[in-house]
Amino acid sequence: MANAKAGPSRLHVESTGVSFKHTVDTITSFLEVVFHTILCIRNVYPATTFTRRRAHGVPVYQSRHPEVRGYLARVVAALSKELEKGTLRRVTLVIKSVATGVPLERFILDAMYMGLESVQGPQKDVKIVGAPSPEGLSLLLRAFLTRLTAMDGQLSDITEETTFTIIAETNDDLEPGSSDGASSPWAPALQGDTLAPLVGHHAPLYSVRAIETGVIDLRMLVQECAVKHGVDDEDVAAAYVA
């Protein structure tokens, strides 16, 4: 139990920093932008099925297909609830071969939380001392998006038809849920879809960007999987059997 005389809280109504709720809402919207943009720049769907938008001053993409938009909206809504609870540890967008089901690339977002034990109830709307202003947070996310779009030129092309899946890993190991009665977009992840490397085939991880908000910190890594570069091993395929 917290001691009221233990010292000053990081929460302060006169601070110009963002609140916890504002940070969650902004990151939730940001995740949706990131997912749409990855699907476009990595050619999971034809470029003609996307429209150009701007987010945080950076040109990004948004799918025009209603099923893709609906699916991503449901996923992001569920992730938002986990962010607010402080239980979302990692979310990974995995680009997979349609022919084999084997992952070709992983876009990994890790979340880290700062002092959530003091942010409860109405305090979630209180501005936080040391957190960036709304404009400062937008600048951090702008740099993140700029780096993400630039990564497309550093990754080798994918020459086969692909699909994708999104994996959420939580600190409580429970399935992200939806309290609004909507059907859950989640199913148990295949072992081979997760980041855990296969013995002898540990593909390197490339850092995209890390941002520190003082509330929820984010880090993105990208992995080009071994099979994308022609590694042919029965063990690789065996790992993706459900």
C-alpha cells in the first residue's frame, strides 16, 4: 500500500506534460498507422489498395479495404486496453509466406511502463511531471515513422505472395480481451511465429527506433528471417506446424 508521505508524486496538475490517458490514446492511434504502413511498404497488399495520409507530419498509408481496416481496428482496440492496464509487453507484426506459412519478416514493438502503480482512476487524466508535451510526443512519433518508412529501403524485397499476422504478448500471459462484446480477433500464436530463435538460424535484429516518453516507452526492431534468404532446413518448416 502506498504511503501518502513517501514523497512527491510524478503526477502534477500544473505540468505541461501529457497525461497517461493521452499517451495511451496517442500510442493506440500510432500503432494503427504503423500496421497500415508496414502492410503497404512491404507489399503485403498491392499499393493501389492504399491511400496516402499524413500522421505526425509524415506521409503514411492507410488500407482502403474494409476488411483489412476493420481487422486492424479490432486488434488495436484490444491492444489499447492492454496498454491502459500496463500488461502489453510486445506486439509483433509477422509477414508470412502464403505458400508455406513460414515467417519472412517480423516487426517487433516492445512496450515499457514507468511508475504505473501511481496512475489509477482519475489520475490517468492528470498531466505527468517530466512527460513530453503533446507537441513533443508528436515529434517523437514523427521521428519513429520517418525511420520506419526508411527501413523499407534497407530490407531485401520479398518475391513471393505474403500474408500477415499480429501477435500480442502480455505480462499476465492472458489473451487480450474486448469488453464491448465484440468478437475477439485473437487466437493462440504458432510457436514458430514468435521471436524465439530456432537453433542455428538466429536471424539478426535491426533497431528501427526507441522513444522514451517517461510514461510508456516504445522500441521497434525488425528481423529478416533466415528462410527469406534461402535457408532450406526441415527444422525450420517443422517449427511452424500447429
